[in-house]
Amino acid sequence: MPIPQNSNLEFIKVPFSTIREENRSVQMGLVILETDLTIETEFVKFLSQDENIVPKLSLLNTRIPCNDKVTAENLTSMESHFSDSLALFPNKYQFDVVGYGCTSASLLIGDEKIAKIIKSKVHTKNVSTPIAAVKKGLKALGANKIGYLAPYISEIANKMCRHLGEAGFEIINAATFAEDRDSVVGIITPNSILAAIETLVTQSSDLQAIFVSCTSLKCASIIPVAEKKFGVPILSSNSALAWDMALLSKAVVSKKNKGALFEI
């Protein structure tokens, strides 16, 4: 039955106000891999704020094309897609920080190059990547002897460990799921990650921290569990990136159940 139309309906023009500049939220942007099934959900936890905290934060996401198969060639090819991906953010939007959500591509393309590209396309003074954030986080924790866990094939995992070594960290032991499809990495269970962390801890009593590398790995739920069980700080790509973005933007986030990094 058709809805009757009132041709004589008149709209009342009502007033409105806009948010004042000094009352605006902390503005964050995040560039996410096309294949990533994890980072958006985990950022909800890692960037959560206590109810009475002001200012609140706002997070806008965009996606960047990438191949599901994780190889050095495919990762570096993302560099050519940054412009189109960043163009999907609101025009002339002012960000307090923009993050790029890929650990291995950050290493292969280079943090400085990524920051330069983002700053040339987006209004922001601050850029963060997982690898830069992890190094900053490990230093903040005073952790030098590191256990390393990744999903990657050995080619990429070895490059990452060498990079961390060159940055002054000692990789005591390392493990990998040896999976090169990001769509599969995104559905590796948190319990599998917890078991892998236990393997690293069992092998060495000297670990000062464990770094779980890859934004697709679902670590948010097991970080507090693993830290309590093993007595070692656990940093994931997502926890470190969220922590650093909050730090750079001066956003105040809650510390509860996020790991030792957020309690510094």
C-alpha cells in the first residue's frame, strides 16, 4: 500500500552549532592493509579511554591495496598505492597522527620514506609505523634481550631480526608460523600465539620482552594473560603502534589489560 504524500508539508529550519576547535577530539588516521582482518578490532581495545577522559579520540581508517601472499616484492609494491589510499581520507582533514599498519612493509619500504609520503599527502605532523613504535616501546621498557615471534616466511623474518639487531636489540630466540598468506595469518587463534610465546619463554630464561610481529595476529586478548603467566612484557605490532600513536598525539588512553607497555 503506497504511503500517502503530503504535498503541503513544510520543513522547519532549526538552528545548529558546530564543534569548536578547542573542543575537538584527538584526530588519528590509520592506513590498513586490504587483507588485514585484525587491526581495526584490536585498536578499539588498545585505544579505549576511561569514561571521564577528555579530549576523546577519533580514528579514521583507509585501506591500501596489497597482495594476500606476503613476499618482499609484494610488500614493497604497496609504495605505489599510498597516494590513492591516502586520498580517501577527508580532504584537508587535520590529523594529530597517522599510522601505517604493516610491520614488514614498514621495514622494507622504510619508515622515513613512509613518513615523507604520508606527510606529503595528508595534513599531519606525526607518523608512526609498527617497527618504529616497537623499537621505541622496547627502549621505553628498558628491554634489550628479545624473543621474536612472527607469522612470516624466513626471508622476511630474518630481515626483521637483523634490523632489530642493528638497532641495538639482542634477539635471543625466534619462532615463526611460516605462513605467507595474510588471510590465513588473520585467523590464527590467540591460543596458538600464546603457545608459541610459551615455547620462546621455555627456551630461554633471559628474555626481557617478547615482540609478536604482524598487525594481522590477534594478540590483544592474550597479552595480559601471557604477561601474568610468564612474567615478561609482550609487545605486538598493534599494541606498539596504538601506544605510539597515542603518545604522539597526546591522547590519554586507559591502561587496563593492555600490557606493560601501556603502564609506563
